[in-house]
Amino acid sequence: MASGIFAILDDIASLMDDVAMASKLATKKTAGILGDDLAVNAEKATGFISSRELPVLWAITKGSFINKLIIIPVAMLLSYFFPQAITWTLVLGGCYLAYEGVEKIVHWLLHRNDAPGEMKKVKTAATDEATAEKAKIKSAITTDFILSVEIVIIALGSVMDKPLPTKIISVALVALLATIGVYGIVALIVRMDDAGFALIKRSQNSGFRGWLGKGLVKSLPVVIRALSVIGTIALLLVSGGIFSHNLHPLYEALPSWPSILKELTYGIVAGLAAVFLVSLIKWVGGKFAKKSVLPKDGE
């Protein structure tokens, strides 16, 4: 009896040791995408009034957990029964990320000089803050889903030679750490100004703590603007990386180019094509909609 218990404990210890090594390897493999994930999601989670920042971030975090609860079992099943589907899922996700990145650039180029009232009309069709907030949360969760697919697939690919229990636990751990790490850092970023005001209040606006508090308050708008730019570039790099790593002809193309420049180019080209296609579909849909509301002859 005792020997059986010790054997089980030994198996568990061996499994945990394998999980630790596999998780470490998977984390290294996903480090780059986690950096991009942080930039993209930090930009998505900012821009709300102070009282709504943490509730919005919590809503996005819950959505991220749900995304990974969906993605992990589906990825495990697909990797076993239909591995080719994973590649095409990644490519479609890359097209979506490229579209989001280029659409933001096009919007900035075409509407940066608009009057504030015009910008508000172009920026969102929502008429109240609650609707706009829900729309941004939905967009953030959708983007997180695509990035989560990339993280899970890369982590899964790094432990494909491991036993199934090790594979499942390792990928789940990487996914969990990705969500907690990314959104934990985002929470710290969006509360920089509150921490700064607290330091100013405690120091009575003097000394090192007062200086640090002022620095945090003044830095937040700069950080948010920087994250907006970094997040857009990250979208294009992530999408370009997906294309380069999953479409062999693109991987072999432009061999003399640095990988970062090649991936950025792929992301921009794919994003321009996606923006053109979406704009064309909207234009054709608008034409059909106008025809459908025109009065018929004799009416």
C-alpha cells in the first residue's frame, strides 16, 4: 500500500518536472508574441475615464480567460485529428490583425485634420459612452482571441513530442501566465496617474515622492500615446510573423531582408488588401441597400 502511494507520488513528481521543463521552453518560444500581446492589449484597454478603467480591464481579462478555455481544447483536438486546420486558422487570424493595424493607419491619415465634431462622427457610431465602451471591450476580446490562438499554437508546437498530460498542463500554464502577466502589467499602466496622485498627496507635493508622483502623472498620456503607436506596429508584426512562419513561399521570399522588416511588409500588404476588400464589400452593400429602398415605377 505504502509502496503504491510512493510510486504515485514519484509519477506525479516526474510529471511536474516534465511540465516545468516544457513550460519553460514554451514560455521562451512565446516571449516575442507576449511582448506584442502586451503592447496591443495595453493600447486596447486604455482611453477610458478613470473610474471605468479597471472594470473595463477586468471585463477584457475575463474575456481573455474564456478565449483560452475555448482555444486550448480545440487546439489539442485539431493538432491530433486535423493539424492543417491550425495553420489556416492562424493565417486567417493574421489577416484580421493586419486589417486592424492598417485600418488604424488609414483612419489616422485620412481624418487626422478633421474637426473634433467630425472626428467623433467618424470614430464611432455609438451615441453614448456605455455603447462605445462595450464596442471597445468586444474589439479588445476579439483581438485577444487571435493573439491567444498564436500563443497557444506556438506553446503547443514546442511540446509536441511530450506525453499528452505534460502537453495539456504546459500549454494551460503558459496560457494562464500570459493572461495574468499581460493584463497585470496593463493594470499597472492604466493606474499610473492614481499612484502618482497618491504619492503627491502623501508627500504634500515635496521631496522625492512628490517628484516621482508628478512624473507618473505626466508620463501616463505619453505612455498611452506610445502604446497606441507600438500596438499598431505590433499588430502588423504579429500578422506578418504569422504569414512568414506558416506560408512557406513567404518564408523563403526576400532572403536578404531582416526578418522584422519582412514581417512588417507582409503585415502592411495584407492589411491594405484586407482594408480594400472590406471597403469594397461595404460599398457594394451600400449600393444594393440604396437600390432596395428606391421606389418602384408607378408608386
